[in-house]
Amino acid sequence: MNNIIKEFVDNVTAKFELMGVDYPADLQVSLDFDQRDIHNALAYIKGAGWTQMSLLTCVDWIADNEFQLVFILFNWKNGVRLQVRTRIDRDKPVFTTITNIYPGAQYYERDVHEFFGVEFEGNPDSYKQLFLENWDDIPPLRKDFDAIAYSDRKYPARKYKANFSTEAGESK
């Protein structure tokens, strides 16, 4: 860990209660926040130089009955990549939008809503389908989504021959 990261983590720790800190690689740090602190923390972090949001994604911790929202941020001045993470309830996945802090989050929130079912209050675009037009099942990246059952319901069953090589004209 370099001095830039250490100083930054010390500053964040002085202002917010961190739930965890990890250092997965050089010039990279992961900070875990309680959901109630995440918006203030993101505003502070952006003001500290992490102006680019590279990604917002979601992790399904089905055994814990939680989703983890992961915000990937980048600081162009010092090259430090930052993961800001928080967990939300899986049964009622609702989170207030961060588009007032990172306007580009509008599209990432839409993606996370579509694939995990997280509702982003304050972002009306998050409800528009982008990839899964006319989808009629639970969001497909949730761990309890059964892809085989979905496929069996949606598509006719096919029978396949055991030896595919003879189909292509190859001899035995």
C-alpha cells in the first residue's frame, strides 16, 4: 500500500465508519460502508478526486439474503482504483439513486435493475428495459434464477443424436 492510499483511507476513516477495508492489488483499495452512509461517502470520495465511475455492479449473496452494490471509481490524478461497496436487503432491494453524485450511474442502475431487480428510487430510467425486452421471469443474474427451467418453459425440447461426428460426414 502506498502513502496516497494510506492517507486517503485515514481521511475516509476519520469521516465515516468503515465496515471493512481490503487492498486487492497495487493502486487499488476496497471500502465497505453501511447503506445509510454510502451517499455521503460517495460525495466525499468524488470531491477527493475519484471523479470517474467506471462501473456499478451487483453481487448476489444468496446465503446472506443480501445484494452487494459495488461502485468502481477511478482517480485520474493518482491512478488509484477504488471499490466502494454496500449491502442491501435481497427481499426488498431498494436503493436511492446516486445520479445526483455520478450522473453516468443512470445507465448502470438500469442494468442492475434489469439483471438483479434492484430498484433505484429517484431514477425513472432504471425501469426501462434495455436488454431483456418482454422478460417475464425473475432477473436472470440472481442466483435463484433457474436457467434450465426457464429454457424448458420457453423453448421446445430437442432430441440430439449421440454421435455428432458422423453427422458432419466423418467416418468411424
